[in-house]
Amino acid sequence: MSEKQNMLESRPYNAADPELLQERNRARDLLKKLNFTSPQEGELRAQLQKELLPNAAEDLRIEYPFFCDYGTQIYTGKNVFINFNCTILDCAQVEIGDNTLIGPNVQIYTATHPLQPQKRLEGLESAQKVRIGKNVWLGGGCIILPGVWVGDNAVVAAGAVVTRDVAPNTVVAGSPAKIIRRFLG
């Protein structure tokens, strides 16, 4: 198994693997170009965005700057909006459902590291898929941790740290995030 296969299948992998480094460098080159284009360069932005995020819907709207590890593991539905300074560490798949709003400074992490110091020193890490449902609002500055599923219609309050799954039709807030309200979808 290659390190990339290990990464994509949520097994421990070495992030310093040459293939993974090459793919991250490709993404960083594209991000540098994208993050320094002007809003008037719409065609260029669309081309670069499609190259970086081949699994995103055509109508994905991003306010730059934007940051990610690979781009290829980010899947978006229709009518998704990502506000300024979002970071998505897409070492595993990140699914974002239709009509989702992502506030400024939101961070979505799939990468995680071992608890044992020796394994961290060896450069091993792993990744767990993140799923954001349809009609979700991720408030500014919230953090979504590896392996979390956010249910349809949920709202994650600004600054929340989401450490476990969020039920559909709920509002969560705090660190760690807890349900503060339920509503009908």
C-alpha cells in the first residue's frame, strides 16, 4: 500500500512521503495563484478553482484567501458559499452538502496525530472523513474536528469547537460544542 492509499483509507501514513509532498505542493502553487487573483479575474479564478477543487460543484463560491492540503478530497454540493480565510485540511474526504454557508475563519480538519509521542516523532498521522450536511451554517471561527458529521439543517455557532457528531436540526455552541437548541427542519 502506498502512503496515499493509507491516508485515503484512514490508516496511519507518513505525511512526508514524496508523492504526498508533491500533491500538497501542487495545491499550494494553485492556492498562491488563486489567493492573489483579483475579483475582476473571474475566468482565471474559475479555471484555477476547478483545477484545485475538481470535485466541487460548478457554482461553488469562495471568498479568498482560502487554504487546503490537497483540494482533491473536497466534495461540495450546489450553492455552497465559503467565506474569507477558510482552512480545510483534506487528507481524508470532506463532503459539504447543498446550500451550506461557511463563515469566515472556519477550520475543517481531517488530519490527526497519534497520542504516543514516539509515533508522532516517526511522522505518522491519520485522517478521518468529515461530512457537512445540506443547509448547514458553520458560524465564523468554528472548528470541525476529524471524523465529525454535521447533520442537515444544523447551525454551528461562531467559535464552537465541534468534537463529535452534530444532530440534524440543532444549534450547537461552545467548546466542546453542545446542543443549545433543537428545531423543526
